Amino acid sequence: FPPVGSPDGGAYVTAGDLDRFLRAVQAGRLLSPELTAEFLSPHVLCRETEAGRVHYGYGLAFQAGTTGEIIFYGKSGINAGVSAMLRHYPGASVTVVLLSNMEDGVWEPLRKVHEAVVAGV
């Protein structure tokens, strides 16, 4: 059971569910064209890093490079005993979905996948 007060109420998803959800949003099948554009856009600057800027949007986080291009956007999740990452790299047309049955299980594989995608591997 999820901890009391968990905002998702104990939702369960598969990697395929997350991939289908993001593809449906990107294709405009879930929201109007205006809301799709808003959902897939950064809105608030969170922090600046050596690699660029991190922004928040309406449910997604966005990593922009030093010239402003969006390197990736996505959503992470963590709860007692689980972690998840949904990330899309628009420049490479790559979507990454990682699920783990450990709270910190997605971060190391994500670093390796991120390096490979950014390097064009």
C-alpha cells in the first residue's frame, strides 16, 4: 500500500502505460492543441546548471541546454520501495521509461542512458 497522503492514491502503471500516455499526449489525442503545446512547454525556471537550465511545466520538468534547446523533458516518481522515470529527448526522438522496485533504482541506469542518448549512441 502507498503511504498515507500519497497524491496518486496508489496508482500502478507499466512501462508500456507510461510510453503510451506520453505518445498520446504528443500526438494530441488527450488534450486540445493549445493545451498540448502548454503541457509540452517549460514555464518556470527552477535552477541554472553548467549544462543549462532546468524548468518546470505543467507536470513535467525540462532540461534546456546552454543555448536554450530542450535536451529532455519528463517526470520522475518515487515512493516507498519504488522509483520511476519517464523522459523524452526531442532531438533524438527517444523516449526512456525506467521502473524499479527500489527507491533509488532508476537513477544510475538513467545516468548511463542519458549519456548514451546525448552522445548519439
